[in-house]
Amino acid sequence: MSGSTGSDGAGGDMTGSALAVTVPADLAQISPADERAADPAWDDAVAAIIRAGWRMDQRGWVPATAGNLSVRLADGRIAVTRSGGHKGFLTPDGVIEVTADGRPVVPGQRPSAETFLHCQIYEHFPDAGAVLHGHSVASTVLSMIATDSAIHLEDYEVLKVFEGQTTHKTRLAVPIFANDQNIPRLSRSVALYLDEMKAGYVIRGHGVYVWGPDMDTALARLEGLEFLLSCEAERRRLVSTTASRDVT
Amino acid sequence: MSGSTGSDGAGGDMTGSALAVTVPADLAQISPADERAADPAWDDAVAAIIRAGWRMDQRGWVPATAGNLSVRLADGRIAVTRSGGHKGFLTPDGVIEVTADGRPVVPGQRPSAETFLHCQIYEHFPDAGAVLHGHSVASTVLSMIATDSAIHLEDYEVLKVFEGQTTHKTRLAVPIFANDQNIPRLSRSVALYLDEMKAGYVIRGHGVYVWGPDMDTALARLEGLEFLLSCEAERRRLVSTTASRDVT
Amino acid sequence: MSGSTGSDGAGGDMTGSALAVTVPADLAQISPADERAADPAWDDAVAAIIRAGWRMDQRGWVPATAGNLSVRLADGRIAVTRSGGHKGFLTPDGVIEVTADGRPVVPGQRPSAETFLHCQIYEHFPDAGAVLHGHSVASTVLSMIATDSAIHLEDYEVLKVFEGQTTHKTRLAVPIFANDQNIPRLSRSVALYLDEMKAGYVIRGHGVYVWGPDMDTALARLEGLEFLLSCEAERRRLVSTTASRDVT
Amino acid sequence: MSGSTGSDGAGGDMTGSALAVTVPADLAQISPADERAADPAWDDAVAAIIRAGWRMDQRGWVPATAGNLSVRLADGRIAVTRSGGHKGFLTPDGVIEVTADGRPVVPGQRPSAETFLHCQIYEHFPDAGAVLHGHSVASTVLSMIATDSAIHLEDYEVLKVFEGQTTHKTRLAVPIFANDQNIPRLSRSVALYLDEMKAGYVIRGHGVYVWGPDMDTALARLEGLEFLLSCEAERRRLVSTTASRDVT
């Protein structure tokens, strides 16, 4: 790996959740550092997004053209995936720059439809450096059958992956918002609860949003949240099973 | 990658669902461009089929010798997988040319048994450029237990991957046809509903058919449909669970 | 790939179920053809076993040190996996020769405990060329909860992968035998039913046995059987779900 | 592979459960034998941990920054994963040395939070050479819904992977301990039962601990235990299903 491999490079975080994703074999050739030597910070952001997309695809969280990923650079620029395209097979061309309010810097380029939700997170959390949005079976289905406005996660050791959590003896609410093709309207609903979200949020029948100070941390939180949602789904199946057996 | 890598090459679609599948390590050597330099369009079609088969196998949708894949070239030729053989480990030899009515161009070659269903789609939809047929656990089982003649998909964000869909607030019917070893007879049942199929169709206990203007789009729709069928199966398990708990 | 890569080599079967498994990256170096040039047929058998073990591990069918694999060469020699060792990471050293009644040709070598079940199949079916035994969650659990002495598979298109099957309109019985650490005794129970087994057999709480004229066909049948057992498990979960909903 | 690839190298165990994990492509370059030629035993331990972490990640057992892994060298030194960091993408820098009571040899380095549980196992079992702790959905959920203080595994062939087991006709208890952020206190509960644990133990809502004389054996036992927990979860779902069907 060269200096273009991004946030998991030299001087890495000793205390945090460094998640260095294995690079697809052809990443080196699609992202030649020498051609874009003028902008290594951008290259780093793009490489982090490509690898995170690859990882999310391995886990089945970006089916079809679903999902979107972004990074905010130290200088404030925002790199986000283009609209359309498969997030498991991104190339540098699939990542574009947008302004703080989500408009493409290069006129005519088209960012992911939900870019504004990424920008909202960056504006609200000054230390947010990466945002991930994925679609899993667990998040889709649990949000669609929920009778409450949140999924509650409790007593799991993995809850400690979220900001400020030091024990499994906690109960985190992952709020569920109604899906809405009108993204600005959806973002206004989200705005009311952003401060209380320790583990991200879910859009009903759609997927999760998580973030972190850097891509490694955002990916670790995404893995943690998806693991817990899978546990929650399995728990409901097995609890039902046990209950039925007691009854008969 | 050389110029033989097909539809995800230079000048790629900016707006559509470009799904560039990672190439198996030995694809370059099994498909040497120099030997077939006279027919790059055919090479592209073959490479697209090989990579799509590899992708479908990674997802578990082509067990044993199941599934078949085809591409219609710009000049109208149809490339389809041979009968038999594992679709996750295709080589260029595993793809042959058939006429518009499904007969092998080289006498004695044997195309997939369901080739006629591919041809039917190409004939009916002038802009169809790729057809995929896979066998997943979800499509097999949901079609076998269905009491209706279709699987209905509703309120999922991923529904937007299908042609003409712009919102999750929709309800798409994926028709289910009785399985039949007599493919011409089966195709006559399918013919009656082809115009209404936004998300492909299912043959009971057998699998799904999807298509698109090119292989990337067809693969994205296949991933979308399989994701939604997995959600639908999970939803039924969890809804039942919840119901049982309410009762006890 | 060199001439040592086995049964999917030149002159491959056009009509059958050729399943050419991708070679792990280090197979070339662990099986240098030049060192064993005197016995290419043995090398082919070993390579076929190594690749099949790798494939079975990808699917989760050889956990821990479970499973065993064998090939009968054209000259009658039998190559089988050693006792112990992980079947997903085999090397040529992990495959040894046994006699027709299952004894190691090199004194002191220890074949898999169930080698005798492989030999029984080779003796009973003169055209059997490969035998596979794997442990999946589906085969383990379905056999443990069965109230009948067989798992019945019916109406699935994939049933056509088994010998002599030309339609989904069939009902195949996969017999279940009680597990027994006394392999000769277990083999006597199996012997009574061998002629009727179109899709292999299951040992309760233990796993499946399948075979074919060559490794590609045996692997295709294993994939087919495991796919169908997964369908069967899912079907029972969903049918129960539907029934419960009707009741409430 | 060079001499730095560890416990599955030359002179390997013929009788035991050799599980040689495929090396990630970039392992050679991140662990250059020439730089640390002075300490090949340490290099071997680190390589074994890196590969085991990679394998556990492939199976989904180390989500986010969960899990920890250790090896005890022949000279008594203990190599363990650092606190934080993703266990599927370890580098040699992610493994540090601790004393027999779990303190870092290099002041300021921070071992995994549960290092003391590893040390407890090494102290109690003089022949233990590797300890693995992973988080799976099955172990997390089964331990959270258990009404008993152990998960009982019975009649499974794979039970033979555990120490001293020669038949499926056995019933092993995998004890469940309440999760506790106070690791010394948790270890005192574990201490009372260590001698009876043939198949490791589970911390509720947290994960499993397994060990063995070397990393290959520890990994085989981890795979065996996780396979059996997956079977147990599936069994409960299907038994419930069958019961419901009988009732209706």
C-alpha cells in the first residue's frame, strides 16, 4: 500500500476502532497515485470510500445500486458516491465532490439522492468525518414490522462500539423514520432527534445511517449496528419459538 | 482489464446502474483477447456472462448446474450458456450462439434448456440486452408456499431499482407460473403477462427471470429482486413471531 | 493451470455437470507437477479433492475437521483424505491412498474414519468415481428432528441434478440412518438401501453422502442436495408461519 | 510462505486437527521475516493470530472491534491482540506481548480488555497454547434467551472435535456466565467451572471462549462450537415449527 491508502495509514489510531479493509486486487491500478499526486487527501478519501463499499457488498448491505457513502476531508470538502452504480464495485470515477449543502461542485454531476442527509450529519456534528448508508435485510424488515418508533438494543456487549458507551448495561434507541422520497422533508424529521442518536438511525423499509470521526470508526459502528439488528431479529424468532413450546 | 471486458468499460453509463463485477483471477488467461480479436463484441458478451455467473454463484443463486444467462449483442446475435455445467465457473467455451428462436447456430451445440424463455423476452422487449435466470432459496420457497398467483412487494425503497419506479410507495406483483418441463407451453403462459412485469417473474419451485437493457442493469435488478424476496421471507417469519407473542 | 488440475481439464464433458472449482492461489506451488511427474493421474485426483474441499469450506459444509472426500482413479486406486485436518485447507499431504476395503496402502497412515463408507459406494457402484461427505446445518438439523426415516424432496426443479431425473414432478427419498461410531455396522444398514438412493443419504446429526462418476458431478449433486435441504428447512419455517397467521 | 507462517509449517501434526488458514494476499509484505529474523517464534505466533482473525471475520464472528485472540509461545510469552481495532484486518502491530497476569510488557501498550480471561486459561491449563474469543449471532442470542445456566449439546457428530470426545452419544454443557465489565470478578465465576468445560464457555450477550494446545486446534474447536450453536438455534426454530403444525 502506498501513501494513498488513507485513514488507516501510518500514525494510526491506537485507541480507536481501526478497521483497515482489505483492498480489492485491482484498486492499486484504478487509483494510480502518480496521476493525482496533486491531491493526496482526495485520493485518500476516495480509497476509503471504495474499500468501504467493497466491504459493505461482501456483507450484503448494498444490493443493486443501493447505499451511499461519503467522507469529509480535513479541509471541509465532501466526497460522496454518485447516484446509481453498484457500491460494491466503485471506481474513483464513482466518487464526486459536493458542497456543504449537497450540490455538485462540478455542474452536471449527480450525487446520491440522499446526499443531503450526509450533509446534515456533517453540519450537525463538527467532528463527523464519514457517513455510511446501507440496506440490510435486518434493518429493512425490523423497521417495517416495528410497532414502536425505535428499535431498542439492550444488554449486548457490542453496544460498547457506539460513542460514549462503556458497558453492556445500557439501552440504546435506534429511531425509525418514515421513508420519504422528499429528502429535505425527511431531514427535518431527522433533525429533531440527531442529538440523541448514539447508534445511528433507520429509515423504514430503507436502511441505516451511521457516522464517525473517520471511515474506520464509521465502518466499525455500521458492523456493530448490523450485528445487533441481526441478533435482535434472531432473538425474536427464538423467543417466539420458546414461547410456543411452553404453550403446547 | 483490456478492451474485452465489456459493458462496464470506458464511456460507461452515468445515470444507470453500472454493476462492474470483479473479475475472477484467471479470467484474463481463459479469455485471451488476441486469439479472438476479430470479434470483440462477442468477447464482451461472453465476459459479461462469465462475470455475472461468478457473481450469482457468490450469492448462492446458481447451485449445482442451475441457472442460465444470456446477452443480446447490438447486432442481434444472442449469446447464452450451454446446457449443464456450473454457472459459477464458466469459461468462454461455456457460452454459445443461438438464433432468435433459440436454436444453436453451430449444429450439435446444446444451449440451456430454458433458452426459449430468454428468446421470448428479447422478442417482446426490443431494448432488452441481457436476461438472467437464477435459483435462490427465497424464490424457490416463497413460490412454493404462495396461495396467490403472485408475490407482492410493497413499501420497500429498493423497489426503485425496477423500470419506471420512482418511489417506495408502490406495490409490484411478481407473477408466479407453474413449473413445466415443456418450455414452449410454459412460455405461452408467461406471454400473457409480460407487459405487466416490472420486476421479472418466478417459476414455482424453480427460480426467477429478470432482464435489462444491459448486463449491469439486469444484475442490479436480480440483486434487487432477491434482496426483496429475502426481506419478504424474513418479514413473514418475524410477523408470525410478533403475532404469537401478542397472543400468549 | 497445468496438466495437474484434474477432472475438469481438456476434453471435458459437454453434456454433464462440469463444476470447475476456482483454484486457491497457492495450489500451484503446493502441487508442483514437476516433482510428481511420474503420476499425473494421482495428481489430478489430489487436485480435485483439494479444490472440492476448498469449495465445501466456502459453503460452510466442513466445519472444524469434519467431512471427508475421495476419488477413485481409472486404474482403481482410491485417494481419500487423512483423518483429522481441516478439509478447507487441504494440501497434497492430506490425501492418501487406500485399498478397496479401506486400509492405507502405506502402513501407519490414517485415513478418514468413514473411509469404509466411501469404499462401500465404490464397490456397489462400478461407475462411481468420487464420493463426498459434508456436514451442513440443514442436513444435521433436519435429520435430527425427522419423525420419518427419510427426508422427502418433491416438486423442486433442482431435483433434476440427480441421476435419471428429468422432471420436477418427482418425489425423492433421502434416507436417514442412525449415527453409529461403528462404521462397519453402519455400512450394513446403508447397504440395504443403496440401490434406491438417487440423491445420496444422511446420517442423523452427522451429514450427507453423495457420489458421482467424477468429482464435478459429485460436487454438483452435493450442491443440489444441500440447496434442497436448505429449501426444505425454510419451507417448514414459512409454512408454520403462514399457518399461525391463519389461526390468529 | 516463508518460515514465518507459523504453526501449520513443517513437521506439522499428523494426528490432530491441522487448520491451515489461507493467508491474506498482503500478509507476506506486512510481516517481512528479514526485519524480525531475531524472533521467529514471535513471528509465528503473530502470523497465527492474524490468520485466525481473518478467518473469524470471514465467518462473521468478529464484528466491529469485537473479539480477541492470543497465543502462548513455547517459552511462555503471551501474544495477544491490542484493545480496539478490527480483528479481521490485523497487522503485526496489532499484536502485543503481555505478562502471565495480563499486563503489557511494553509500558503504555493496551491489550484487549478481556486479556485476563486468556491468562486465566493459560494458568489453569498448562498445555493451552491458543485462546480465541469471538462474537457470533448464535452465541449472543442463545445465551440471552437461555433459561438454564448452560447450553446443552447432544447427539451431534461434531461433538467429537472437543477434547476427549470419541462419540456423538454424549451431552456437553457449555456454561453461560453473566456478562460483567469487571473482568477479574467475571474470571472468578469462570474459575469455578473451568475443569468441566470440554467445549469452552459463553458470556451472556457477549460471545464464546475456546482454547487448544495450538491455534489450529483452537480454531477447529471454535468452528465446531459455532457450528453446533447454529444447529441448536435452527433446531429450536424447526422444532417449534413442527409442533405448531401438529397442533393445527
